Amino acid sequence: MKKIVFSLGLVLALSISSFAQQNNEELTVSPITLAEKYNASAKANLAKGDVKKASQDLAKLSKYESGKVFQIRNKDSKADEFYYSKEELDAAVAKGNYAKPKEVVLAPKYGFLLQSEVSALANKELDAANTAIEAKNFIVAGDKFMNVYNLVTALGAKDDIYKYQAAITYYNGHDFDKSLVIIKELAKSNFTGISGSQTKNLNRDLYVLALNNLYTAKKYDPILDEALAKYPSDADMNNLATSIYQVSGMSDKLVGKIRENIKISPNEHLNYYNLGVLLLDDENSIEEAKNLFKKSIELNPKHIESYSNLVLTNLKKDKEIVESMNNNLGTSKKEKAIYSENLLKRKELFKEVLPYLEKMHEIDPNNHQVIRNLIEAYKTTENQTKEDFYRDVEKKIIRK
């Protein structure tokens, strides 16, 4: 992940948007009371040097001192409730029994007195975050970036880019759970990262980070489906999704995903190869698996794994044939007939795979296992000249 280094100047108080979720405390307690509470808590934590808790307190203080709140009477409980967004208010009214709401503009009382101190602290935490990145202390850096995010929010200039950087550093520190929580919060708010100094839309990068997170942690999360729905034709995301389904053990979804990948990237040989591998154990899909490996070879004639699996697919019946031969080694007419019939079948099987084995030897002439397979194939098909040739090749390989 690319390291992002930010600078932070003194930020003036601006109106900020409300948090995404309403908790029970802010639903039933007035913002004036909550502002008093978090102002006191912030001061106490600042005095103790607990920057993490202080930054969280200050972010909440900013919420209860800026913007607006909708105050509405609940006719059933006879109590006032407070909603910090029109969406939350409308949702509550639709399901409950309420009086007419009153819109209240919140006024700063405590926060502006702390602005200089908070701004200085934010700069200090940002320096500490970048220092931690340089030292590869990524978990510490993630905590510091979250502190910066909360402190900047407290100053009234909420900037999700610090939260995004926290998700990246937590990922680099292998705290995948913490990183994913932040990513999902940002995705829910349709994060872009665009600001005055940052013009690139980072929404796709956010989802790529989410998918890398899931792949490295070897687990599935619904944000994967969200990413694919938002960027259905993105080849990188589809390839990542395929890998996630594989490492998380979701074989059915994996097969479906690779089939989609083939539609999106029909000239990518690995899609055909991977699907063929998945279908190898399904007796009803053997012919499809063969055709998939052949298509992979058509697109990449030097992909030795496709040849190897094509040989394996063609020889799946060999074990059954050999068992039948071993069970009919007697001298009766019936046993001799069964043995001869299966011997002929075995010869035909190996004749079919010989061109693929020869091509594998051409691609990797020092592959001892391929040479051993060629010796066995020519022995089975009773081609003594070719068998002797590859026995000589094997001796030369062993002497090297």
C-alpha cells in the first residue's frame, strides 16, 4: 500500500454531518447535557495524557455543539427524543407515535475554548503516526491516525482520509478485523477521499483494500459481494474475489465466480485452468474440464500446469482399468478376454496423452517426473524405440 503523509494546519470550526448510527444515550439525552459530559471527559483524559479517549470525547463534543438536532415528543413514552439526521427522524416517525418535530440549531459552548490545544495535539498525533509508519509500527500508526481523525472532527473539519489511512496501516499491521471495521464504515458513507488537496477518487481503492484484507485473513465478508456489485467489470476485483472464495472454502461460489470471470476476461487462460481444476473431482464434468484445459493451452501454449491437468483428466480411468486387469490375471478364456480388452483401453488412453507429455518435455526438458511419465506411456503403448530414448534422457538428467 502506498504511504500517505499529511500535514495539518489550524482548522476553523465548520458544521459537520452526524454519525451514522444513533445510540440510546443521544436518543434520550439532550445535546446540551451530552456536550457538558464529553467536555468534562475530554479535559480529564487530556490531563491524564490519554489521547485516544480524549480524541473520541472531543469528536463527540463537536457533534453535540455544531450542526443541528431534531427534537420530537414521543407520545407513548411522554419523553423528548433527539435525532441528528433527517433520515433517522423520518425512520422513527414512520414506525412510532410522535408529535411535530422541532429543529434546533446547536451552538458551540466548550469546543472553541479548546481549539488551539486540539489543533496542536492533532499535529502532534499526525507526526507520531508518520514516525510509526517509518518504523513499521503499523498498529501504533493506525491508532494515531484514528486519533487525528477524531481530533480533526472535533475541530469541525471531519476528514475521512485519516480514517482511510488508519485502515491501511491496520492492514499492514495484520490487524485485519480492525481494518475491516473501518473500511465498512467508510464504504457505508460512500467514501471518495476527495478534498482540496486530494483529487483522486479512492472509493475503488477502498474496496480493493477490503478484498486484500479478506484474502490475507482467509475469510469471507458480505463487503465482497458489495464490491463486485459496485465494480462488476473490474478484473482485479474479480480475480481477488476468486482467490477469497478459494481460501475461505466457498467452493460453490468460487465456481460461479470463475465462470463470471471468463465472461469478463475471456482471454485470460488462468480462468479456464482454475475452473478445470475445480471440476476435476466431479465425474459429470470430466469432459468440460478437458475442454477448459485445452482452452487454457490455446491461450497460453506454454502453461505446463494446463498440460499436466489435461493428462491427469484423460488418465482418470486408468486406475479402474488397471484394477480390472489385476483382477483378471487368470488363465480362463473370460479372464484373458477381460485382460486383453482393458490392455487395449489402456494403450488408447496413453496414446491420447502422449502429445501433451511431449509438449511438457519440450517446455521443461529437465523435469524428471515428465520424463518418467513419458517412459511409462511409451512402455504401455509398446513403442520400444521411444521408451529407450527417454530412458537415455533420464540417465543424462540423473548424471547432471
